[in-house]
Amino acid sequence: MSCCADLPTSVAAGGRPAARDEISIASRDLGRDLHQVELAVPGVHCAGCIRAVETGLMQVSGIEDARVNLSTKRVSVTWCGERAPDILDALEKLGFPGHLTGSDDARKDPELGRLIRALAVAGFSAMNIMLLSVSVWSGADLATRDIFHWISAALALPALLYSGRIFFASAWSALRHGRTNMDVPISVGVCLAFGLSLYDTIHSGPHAYFDAATSLIFFLLIGRTLDHVMRERTRVAVRGLVQLAPRGATVLREDGRRDYVPIDEIEPGLHIALAAGDRIPVDGTISEGTSELDCTIATGETAPRRVETGSGVQAGMLNLSGPLTMVASKRADASFLAEMTRLMAAAEGGRARYRRLADRAAALYSPVVHATAALTFLGWMLAVGDWHTAITVAIAVLIITCPCALGLAVPIVQVMAARRLFENGVLVKDGSAIERIAEIDTAVFDKTGTLTLAQPRLVSKDASDPHDLAVASAIAGLSRHPLSRSIAADGAAAGIVLSDVVEHPGLGIEARVADSVYRLGRAEWALANGTLEPNLNTVLGRDGRLAGRFTFEIALRPRAVDAIDALRKAGLHVAMLSGDAPGPASEVAEALDIEDFAASLLPAEKVARLQTMAADGRKVLMVGDGINDAPALAAAYVSMAPSTAADIGRNAADFVFLRDGLEPIPTTLAIAHEAGRLVRQNFALAVGYNAIALPIAIAGLVTPLIAALAMSFSSILVVANALRLKSGELARRPVSTAKTRTGPRQVALEPAE
Amino acid sequence: MSSLLYLIPLALLLGAAALAAFMWSLRSGQYEDLDGAAERIFLEVDGDRAGGGSPETPGKSQ
């Protein structure tokens, strides 16, 4: 099954001995020796997949139950016993590679349930009251009208108390902090409408606004629930991405036992065993072994770093070639990762100060509306002198101006925008990010993993004998070194039997095929006379003689050139901040025509640069993926991360894009601009509607029928306008015009080291 | 007028019954996997497990 390829399935966790212990730690205890764990399975997409995964897993010994959730693309597995069965391996064999999901604390979302229940109650009340109101409007006789008003009051009360409290609570918390938001005029309007109607019902008056009050709550709750569903879907999708941070590590005890220990319980001084493919859990020093570490996620360096006894290592680096033993020097909460979290908390600036568009509108809107109502009351008191009439008209003003359309104007557009973004492979964390990204004037990129792919691209391979190439693929398939992965991904290695495979960290891999000894790696090691010939980087040597040579280049992300061009055409200043050495950084910058770039930056220096830009009044979009970018992502005005980013970076970013290419960035920008335009239109519609309705209300001519009609009509208009948000042509145009530029340009990769 | 005396309570009762049914379906987890529910009708087995049984109830062990 190879459809639904939206989510990356690389970085398989399977095959590592620690995987089973990791599952055990991630599981929840159900009692009676049963445990439950949730795994993301991005590959499921139909009934066939569901059955394959469920029945396949049930046959694994130790698994009691397996249940696929297709909406979230997860499988919930119940297992019994001491140690978890190897579920990841079983899934791999079934053809549906899976991985553990992010923190699985609040699996069910209580807020969504509350919103839907409130929506159901409000809907029930609004429908029934509307039904009764129709007969009142069409002239029911006096006794019937009074009975209907009383029934309506009884129906409206639970809607007001149960469903309305969502608005009351939010309005109250805003007022208590001396602010105002859209919920303040809503709450005031709804409560006054209910109070007045109740008074009129008791005194058998002709007009009651129970229908307006409840349908207002109902409409607004629809908008709010959709908004919540959108954010929840993003949260689930982001948590379902491959988690890069380890949950624990294999600790070597002094008596030789090996225990898998959760990461929080690792104390300084403990010895930790790291197999090839494990990530370093905490900061420490290597005490035994030689290997190479992939630092792309941690520091942004492209070239793997060679480590041996005594080398210091940071949490987040990936062990590539040989087994290592390290001594922990810090606890997890004092390690590199935790340091970044602290930097992030300190850096969070522009975002916290940002005020939502709807809140800014409310700050203007509610004083105007409340002042108008007060003036209306005074005017009628002076003109007529009757308390009841004056209050009735003033409250009618509040009801008719109650920002039903205004309350929907922003969230409904943002729900549509989030959906369009989702279709284009972009997840957005919340609506304010869509507002903020429309304002940016500068785009800052990280290099490694953001502009470039982590794996270099194989540009040429030549060997006199195709058999040698197949051998090279087979050998490369055994290693996790980025260059080996590129070779393995490129060729087929069917039917090659390797023996005596040894990986020499920093040099290459040696293996025996039939009676020849092959060496794949650095030329001076793989060839007997390797240093004689210049410009040889990675070669395949057979018994010391040259059998094949491989050339690599840094692979830019697909369509990076187009995307950067599109951003520039949109009037943005483009810059690059890299943690990598100046050499590779300047090459990438040159390939993308980025003049403003800096290399060898520490995480704090990236933050400092962003803060300088912010102080200059620039609104910066930061795009980054590494652990070292996380503080910068938090410091920027708005931020994006690829789905391959470190967990901490994905959590810090406002947007996460799921595709390999960089084209989601201009697409997001285009959709955000379109959304901003529709929001402004919606505001204009809502205000225009008020401008017409207000004089009628002030004149005292509003009846419940007019109020109900006006309110529904304006809400529907605003929703219909939001539905016009398109993703297709408008979003793609800037990219396609940029196609006229040069084809993909590449950079030759310096030999490792 | 007299017909209203039983028609209105009847209407409200029906509405309340619908509301209660919705609340029950929400609580029993029928909205947790809408895409999955749509696909599962194509599966032959699983008669007793249909309807999104909550993951808390272990399957085979009962």
C-alpha cells in the first residue's frame, strides 16, 4: 500500500533492541497485567489496511487486542505480560511501518466534548424555541402566546446556563484582567435579552427575545467548535509524527546487568550503552568505543562528527556506526535539550504580545455598542419618560448589534484556511499564526535539514562491473551513515551475500563477498594506493583496487530555488542563519542567491539575531528544524518547521509542513493573505449590517422577528463568504512564474570531515 | 387550544429524546473515528466490535 504518502515514514525505529523497552515505557497500565500503547501508522487508509493491521497484530503472541483509528491514523494495542511484544517489527512486516507517538498524556480531549455537548443543548433549545416563536409571530392569541413564552423561557434557561457559560467564563476572565474581547458584548447582549424577555413574560408582554438569545449562542458555538476541531486535528497530527527524542536508554549496571531506564531517571555517572541508530539521551562523555555521530538535528552540522573515548557528546545526536558506551554528565533536565527549552521560554516575545484581530475589533466595538445603547436609553427616557420602553429599546439595540456575524467573521475564515493548508500538507497550530504570517516582511531560514535535506544526493556512480555496484548497495544498506544511505537508496542489491561485515567509524565498511574483500568508504582507507589519485572521496575498493567511485552533493530540498524566489517576489527579505561551518553554508547561500547569511551560530546567537531584527521593526518568519533552532523558532514573530524536525522544534513552530519540498512556504503565505482579505470583507459585511440595523433599533422598531431574521442572515452571509477561500491557482501562481529561472542547482559536497 | 396541551409536551419530549440519544452516542465513543466507521462496513467480521468500542475494554480477554 503506497497511497496516502503525506506523512514521512522514514527514520524507522524498528530493528533497534531498545525499541521494545521504549514501547513498554510508553504504555499505559490497564491493570490485570494488561498494558495499552498507541502507535502512529501513517500508511493505513482503507478497510483493507484496517483488517490487515488488526488481524496481523492479533496474531502476534502477547497482543490481546488491536484497534485502528483511521481518522487519526493510529492503532491502539493492548498487550499483556512484563515486556511489550515487538509491535514495531510486526507492523513493519505487515507493510505498515509505525512509530510511537508524542506525549500521550491527555488522549481524550475534554474541551471538545464540552463544546459539543454545549452545542447540542443550545441547538435543541434554539430549534424548539424557534418553532414556538413562529406561531407567536404569526399571531397566536393571548393565552397561547403567554404559554409559549413560558415554555420558551424554560427551554432557554438551560441553554443560557449550560451552553452560555463558555462565553461568560471567557468574558469574565477578560474583564478581570482589564481587557475586553468579543465575548463581553456577546455575554452582555445574551443576558440582557434573557432578562428583559423573562420580565416581559411575567408581565405578559407582547415581545420575547428567547429565540434570538439561544440561536445566537448556537451559531457562535458552531464557529467555536469548528475552530477547536481544527486545532485539535493539528495537535493530533503533529503528535503523530515520528518522535526523535528517546524515551529512555540502556544503562549498564556495575554487576553487568543491562536495564532500560526512562530518560528522567538517568543520573550523572551512569554508564549508558548506545547501539548504532540510538540517539544520545543526555549530555555526557564517551567512555568506550569509536563511532560517528550525526549532528544535523542537534547543531546543524552536515558532516558526521567522529567520536572516540573522551569526546563530549550532546543530547539529540544520533549514533551512526559503532556501539558506544558513554558516561552521563548531566540529568535530562539539565541537558542540551533542556537548555534549549529554557532559551525558548526566555525568547518568547513577539508572539505573546500579539493581540488577535477579533480581540482588537472587540476592543473598538464593545465601547461603541454599549455607549450607543446607553445613549438610546437616555434619549428615550428624555423623549417618552417611560422606564420600560426606554430599557426595552436599549436592550433591542444591544441584541441587534450583538456581534453574531462579528464573532463568526474571523474563526470561520481561519477554519477554512486551516483546511486549505491541510490539503497542501501544512498543519497550523492556531488561528493567530495565520494572521501573523500575513504580516511578515522577512523570512529567515536554517540551513541543514531546512533548505537542504539531511541526506546528500548521489550524483554519479561509475564502476566497470555492475556486480560491483550491487555489492556497494548491499554494503551501504547495512550502515546508517548518510552517504551509505544515499548509495543504498539508489541501487538494487538483490542476491548479494555478505559476510564478515565490519564498520570502521570514520573510514567505511568492509565486507567479504565470495573470495573478494570489498571496502566502501574513504579512498585512502579503501584503496591500497588511494592517496595517489586526487579528487577521490568515496570509493568502492575490491582487494585494494579501485572498483567504483561515488560523487555526492548537498541536496537542496525540492523546489527550494522556486520557493525562495517566490518569497522574494512577494517582497520579502530572505536570510539564512546556520549553525554549520562557513564553507557549506556559503555554498548553499550561493546556490539560492541568499546574500544575507551567517554561519557557525550558536542557538543563543540565532535568537539574538532575530531579536535585533525585531528591534528594527521587522516581522520575521523563521523556518528551522534542529534542536538548536527551537529557541529561534520561539523568538520569531511566526515560525515554520518541516515534519522531519526535532520534536522540540515542531512543538515550538506555528506551522509544520509535511512535504519534502519547500513550496508549502509560499503557499501558506498566499493562503494567509487570502484569508486576511476575507476576514476584512467579513468585518465590512458585519459592520455594514450593523449600520443598517442600528437606526431601526434606535428608533424602537425592532421586533423579535426582525432580530431573528437579521441575525441569521448576517451569520449566513459571513459563513458563505468564508467558503470562497481557495487554495488552488492563487496559491500556486507565484511558484509557477518562478519556474523560468535556472533548473535545480546543486553544490558539490566536500569530503566528510 | 386543547390539542396544544398534549402536542407541545409531545414535541418537546421527542426533541429531548433526540438530545439524549445524541449525548449517549457521544459518550459511547461513536464519533471518535468517523473515517474508520465509514470503511469498516466493508469488513465482514467484527460484528460484536462494530461501533467504536472504547479502547479501555480489552477484546479477546473477556
